[in-house]
Amino acid sequence: MKTRRQARALALQALFEIDSVGHDARAVIQRRCEDENLSAEGVEFTQTLTQGVIANRELLDTIITQYAPEWPVSQLALVDRNILRMALYELEHALDVPIKVAVNEAVELAKIYGSDSAPRFVNGVLGAFLQEHPPGELRK
């Protein structure tokens, strides 16, 4: 598995644990990275992604609410909610990640960890977001 894909999977697992049981973020990230024997680049990406989502959770949830109004964020499956948070964080903040890659990786995570309908849901929410926020606007 490629380093960044593995880092995204670990970030999702960490966010799921933090979101569901409230464990300390730093400890969760450290333990998960050690368990997977992740490279230094992978550890850094996992930390950046996880901590970025946590620091921007309120804003990310507001965006999710705007583009998935029929699904209250608190009622979304934990996996779907955290995949969307991660993808939106990457779209807004990870300038070295191409937009298509961020969306594709989110859909792939939804295929692996989500329900049968999760990939379509994630793709739909991100697509709606990108229709109103053209790529050039996101990277200013």
C-alpha cells in the first residue's frame, strides 16, 4: 500500500477512535503509527491530517451540513463523517494533494471501510462542494 494511502487509512482509524470513545488524539496517532511501522513521511502525513481535522472539526461539520442537509452530521455513520472531514480538510488545506486525488482517496476509503452506499454518498457530497468551490478558489 502506498504511504499516503496507508496514512489516510490510519488517520481515519484514529479519527474513528477519537470520535467514538474520546481517546487522546496524540496517543492514538502515535500508537497506530507504531503498530503499522509507518515511514517518517507517513507518520507526518497521518499526524497533519488527523490534527488538522480535529482542529477544524466545527468548520468541516458546517460544510458537511451545507452539502448534505438531509443528513445531520451527528447522525452520519462515524466512518462516513470522518472520511468527509478528512477529504474536505485535504481539499481546503493540503496544497500538495491534487483535488482529484483527495476525492478519489475518500471514495476508496468509503469502499473499504463504509457501507455499500458510502462511496456514492461521499462522492456526492464532495462533488456538490466542488461545484460551488472551483479548484482555483480552493487553493488561494
